[in-house]
Amino acid sequence: MILVIGDIILDEYWFGSSNRLSPEAVVPVVNIEKKDMRLGGAGNVANNVQSLGNKVHLITSFGKDEKGKILSNILKKNLINYTNLSVKKKFTNSKIRIISSNDQIVRLDNDNHYKEFPSTNKNILETSIFKKINNINLIIISDYNKGLIQKDIKKILNVANKNKIPVLVDPKSNDISKYKNCSLLTPNLKELSKLVCAYEDNLNFIKKIRRVIKKNNINSILITLGKRGMHLINSKENLKLKSINQEVFDVSGAGDTVIASIAVFLNMGISLDKAVKLSNIAAGQVVKKLGTSTTSIHSIYSQIIKNKYNLKYINNKNYYMSVINSLKKDSKKIVMTNGCFDILHAGHIELLRKSKEFGDFLIVAINTDISVKKNKGNNRPINKLSERIKILSSLSFVDLILTFDSRTPIGLYKLILPNILTKGKDYKLNQIVGSKEVLESGGKIKLIDIYKNLSTTGILKKSK
């Protein structure tokens, strides 16, 4: 489970039309036609974690007023478990955005300032959910500087570190020492200038950030650059990514999506660099929408396929099953085939191309080097697994690549149960691994004509 701790905000969007100026001042008159209420702040972070298929619990604080009731109803509707630390007198943080013709005319903020923050029923560390620290895999601190975590943040980090739980922080304070010992800090440009210094795209800046990281025992800092993308820096990595979507419609909540998606992918066991690359895609999707919003694993992966990003192979069961389950939920037809694909030839290309024609999504299971040696002998493979994956990833009709160490991919077929399993016509039905399982689950077997009798073994013999 991922625990989100932070300040929740009710994001209100008031839509209307405007075709005249007020006679009282040089301001537009907006006739309100529709109101939309959404989760903002830490609520939007929790909502993004939930939409990406991860179990989440939110510790926050909001009032017993009308806006608080609206927040409570939205949280329940989105199936987000939460703990509200508020006392009855506290009013709810909200932001009202007046919008006409998709343009924001004004924003009205109704905030608790941390200096006036009323006492809560109990502190964060005393909550029942935090006491069950062994059930928490990762913590996100969403600091919107409204007062909730001001006195508890160092204690939270200490407890998390003792229990070896990663903590990701979206900061608002100008005191970086508050975030000592966190796993990842995700400031935007404005937040970075308050915490450390203004952003510079040069070697001296990277050295400066690395000194800050070392001094404060922070594992990594990810700077979100808006339209310019994002920049990950730690003691070993210096990864700069361009923005996925250059046509930015609304950046509201994009930072929430970034930290939430990184948390979800890290929780799956994916490396930080790949988690950041995936979060960049997620952020590119939400900035195309008006207001705070979410995305899904399937939507992120669709973007990977559409734009041919080099992310078709991530060796993580939790990740690829999330993609597959999302596809099945959307009634997409999954096709699957397998092979060594050692020396890729025209026969392989035809098999894969025709396989994709039977459905919406093609999964290719490929033998690892260990598996190839088991089947073909110690002189194979000719091309290492990394090279074979790179070649297959470049094919537009291949959507996902999986690997297996065993002699056959029977484990993968039993796990995935594709709608269609394809193989060359040189195989008989009883020779096709996974055919029984696929047929019993309601799937089909499709045999594809062999192209010019080509084979890797034949090519090797000919070359000798």
C-alpha cells in the first residue's frame, strides 16, 4: 500500500460564458453555467495513485463544512480510503477557478494559513494507519504548505527510515533541511529556487545539486521543468527528459501526477530512471486536460506504443500484468507468440506482422540466453538477449516484450491467457506450448504460413 500524507484542497471549476464587461470596473462579467468539483492537493495525488491501480490511503485534514462534505463524497466515490485529522471548527481549503471559453479568468483561494492552523484530534504518527507501518510500502508527502505536516515531517521521515520505507516529497517549504533523509524530492522551478538555487542547465549546477543531496542525505532530486520536461539528479545519474507533450493546455496538478506515478512504478519494483520516464509520459497526458486529472496504466502504455518510446520491455511482472489487466478490462484483443528470434529474418517479420493483424495488442515472449542454451546448445544464441530485445522493440507491430528462462514459455501463457496464440504452420497443434491453456480459456490458435522456409538454423548452416 502507498500512504499519501498532505494537505487536501477542493478544486472548484466554475464554467460560464462572458461577452461583456462590468459597468462597475474593467472586468468581464461571467454567467456561471456549470460547476465541477475535483480533488486537489494531496487528494489529487491519492486519486492518481488509485487510478494507476495501486492501493492507497490518504492522511489529511479538512473541515466539517459544506466543502468538506463535498470532498468526503468525492473521496468515497473514487474508493480512496482516508483519515481526516480535522477538528470540527476547521474550514476546508479550496480554490475556485472561473473559466470562460477554456480560459481561466481568475482564481479565488480560500486557505488555512499554517500559522493559524487549528489543533487536530491527533498527530499523523498516532493514526491507526501509521501505526500499522509494516503494511506501508511507500510514503508520499504532498506538502502544500497549509500546515498539516509542518511539525511532523521530520518524525515521519525518521520512522520511515527506521523501517526502510521510501519517502517521496513534493516540497513547498523554503527550508531543505526539513526534507533530510527522503528518497526523492520533486521541486518545480519556483520551489527549487526557494530550496536551493535557480535552475541552470550546466555541469556546475549538477555539482551543486549533488552537494545538496550529499549534505541532506537525499537519494535523488527530480526537477520538473514544465514545458521543458524534467531533470533527475543523484550521485550516479544525470537524466534529462524533454516534455512528452509540447502543447500544454493546463499544468494544474501535473506535479501530483508525476510523484504519484513514480511512486506506483517504484512500488512495482521498477528502477527509478524508468519510473521517471513513465511519469514523464503520464504528466504529458494530464497537461492536455483542463484542471486536475488522472491517467491510467493502459493510457500510459498506449502512448508508449503510439510514439515508439523505447519502453516496450520492462522486466517486471507487476508492471506488465497491470498493462495486460487494463487491456482486458477495456476488451482489447491480446495476441501472443514466442520464439528465440536469434537472427531476425524475413520469416520472423512476417510471423509478427501477421500475428498483430489478429488483434489489438501483440505480446512477444522471447527466450533468455539461458533458455536458448537449454534448447539450442552452448553455441547459441548468436545475439545476446539485450540485442534481440532492441531489434524487436523497433518493430511497430510489436507492443510488449516478455522474457523467460525456462525451456518453454508455458508459465507466461498460463498467466496471461491471451485471446489468440499464433505459431508457424510448421508446428502441429499438440506441439504448440500453451495451446491447451489458451483453448480452455476460450481463446484461439492461429497458424501462420512459413515465409520462404527461412529459419535461423538454416541461415547459420548456409553461412558456414
